[in-house]
Amino acid sequence: MPESGKVVLRWLGAAGLELRAGWTTVVVDPFFSRFPFWRLWLGRVSPITGLASRHVPRCSHILVTHAHWDHLLDAPDLAKATGAMVLGSANTCRLAQAAGVDSRTIREVHPGDSVDLGAFRVEVFETTHGTVLGRPYNAGPLPPGLRFPARAGDYRMDVCLGFRFFVGGKPLLSLAGEKPEEVRPAPIVAVAVHKRPGYYRRLLETSGARVVIPIHWDDLFRSLGPAGQQPRPMLHPPALAWPPLRRMDVGVFRRLLSDIRPEVQVITPQVFEECDLSHWSGLYHERTYDGAPVSGGPPYGCAVVVFRRSRGRFEYLALHRSHEGPGYDSNWAWGPAAGARLPDETVDHCAARELKEETGLSADTCVQASGDNRDWPVYWLEAEKDATVRLSREHDRYAWLPLAEAVALSLPALVAQEYMSVAKEIGDPAIKEMVT
Ligand SMILES: [Zn+2]
């Protein structure tokens, strides 16, 4: 188990994910060297030298779900630059070797395997790949006489693998394939955005996931911009969209999921942006800032969103943590009152205690928001218009902000979601402009 207890995820574009805990950095399906669509039929495709290691400077393991070019193309370069071990199917391993990866750093894995990768354990299972016009896309044995750079069509899939990640013995994240029942139970799932509602209903049932991360929705034929710049979405598979030339829409996906299960959080990471998954691994909160012991089971703690009505609009209390200095404005800088639950403490008591400690407000009318976030429930409290806020040393300033501003300041997205879920529940009209 990593000492700091932190688990950080970065979405790397397409199906690419980076998961980092302690000294272990695992990358899934790195694909950065994009080329125009017409190149699929013409000539050979080389990865752009040095691009993969620019985006992923350190990496200990590279997992490849299947051998298609949009999952494997940059893996060999990344392995060579970082010394990372490549793990995948027989076709993936042969392609990696043909691309010049040292065979000692290639490992074939099969459905049913469970492999220890430093801070993570990864379970390998078989998934179904999507079809194109009812047929498997570019599947079968590798062509004879394979040489590099290879043609896009040489990247043939033998088996399509899914991975489930464990941290500290607990499931953390599962990848989802074409069939929702193939996903493994985990608090977080990474999934494509263009499926039908029934798919997601089944997926959430099977996985029990409380967080969904959309992946593989960006245009594969366009270079990724700088970190934080949202890429152009990919075209919908024609059979699933009307009109047929329509781009995938993460906003539509988000609304669809919120209709199916309002309590499920959709986190849409900006490309290359760090997302702290520690809430969900249940590790981050094993100790508080001052080293006090924290409950070993859920709920690990809670947040209390305080709002007031001022001049006919809702304003939310945002606190700025002092731990990284007054100028710090990144992850965990701003947010509602929140804290870890002590062993044997009820979560209601935890909410009241944290609220009092961090804001000086009393929790008499504090309400637990609906939804079923068992790990980290959210409470809300309406404060008087002129209520006095008294900060503890944990925070150095506060602000009363309209929803959009409170959400914009709160990172990672999980924290912003705490404001959003309360705004929805208390009927803040500002939520209408926020749900995108
Ligand atoms: Zn594929």
C-alpha cells in the first residue's frame, strides 16, 4: 500500500489512462501519435519519437487491452524510454517485440491472471470488442513478415482484455468493454460514451460503480492539444446516431447517466489533468492531516455544503485550505467543510464536528443529501444571511460564491460535485446552466 495513500489518475486521450500510487505508475493503452484518417489505408505509421515519454515521463508498467493501433502504437516507444514492462495478449507482445522492445520487459497475460504491479494488483479478464457493421474489426493472427514501422492494418487483435485495478486489497477501477455484464465490481469504471441507456443501466448494476469516467470519445485522427485543452470528440458510429454524422457528446452522456442513477458521479477529466481518486480508494483518509486515526470502513468522512440566500440567489461557502500556502489554487485548495470520520464516530456526528471546527457554525439544521455515496456522504446546511464564519487554522480564507464560481474553484471534480449535488437537491436555479 502506498505510504501517502494517494491514487492519482490521468486520462491520456483515447483509451489511455495513467494510474499512479506511491512509486508505481501504470499506463493503459497509451496512444499519442495521431495521424489523419486516410493514412489507415496508405503506407506505414510510425509513432512520433519522444512524444509518449513527453506525456508520460515515468512509468513502470504498460497494460495493453488489445493490439489495435489506437491502443498499442505508442506503447513500444514508451517502454523503451521508461524501461516499463509491457503486458498484454500474445499479439500485443509480438508487436512490441517486433517494434524493438527488450523481450525481458514484455509479459504475456491471459484472462484469469492476477498480476502484482507494485502498489496495484491487476486482474485480467476477457472482454468483447465492438464490431464494425456487425463484424469484428481487424481481428485474427498477425500478418507474416511483420516489420516496423507497420501498417495500421498490421495491428490485429487476438483477444480483447479488460483490467480491474486493486489498491490496498480493495477494488478501485474496472475497465468496461462492449458487453456491460463483463465489467467487474469496482467503485470506479472507465467506459465509452456512445452506448444506449440499457447498456449503462446494466453496467452500473454489474459494477456497483459510484464514479464513471468517460474515455475513448476524442477524435483519434487529431493530435491532442496541450494539457487541459478538451479535444474534439470522435464521430459516432453511424448505426447508433441520427443524423449519422454526429460527434460524441460527453454532456449528453453525463445527462443520460444522471437520469439513470442521479447519485453516480461522472468525472470528465481534462486530458492529462491529474484526478485524485483517493476518496474512492478509501486510503487518503486513513489519517487526517494531524495524524489522527480515521475509521477503517466507509463512510470515511463527509462534506458539509453550507449555503445562504442573498439578494434572491444562492451563495455557497467555499473554504481555502492553508496547507499549501495562500497562493495555492489546485487540487483540494477550495471546497466545502469536510473531514474524515473518527473510529466509532457516527457520520452525522462527524458532519456536525467538522462543520463546527472549520466554520464555527452549528449543525442544528444540517441535512444529509440524498444519494447513496456510502464512502463520502454530503450534507447541507442553510446559514443565515449574516451568519458569522470562524475559520480554524486549517483554512486561511473563505468566500460566499454563486454555484458556478464555487464549482469552478473546487478541484478535483469530485469536490465540485459536492456543490452540484446539493444545488440540485435544494433547487438552486443556477444548476440549469451548469449541467452540461
Ligand atoms: Zn480496438
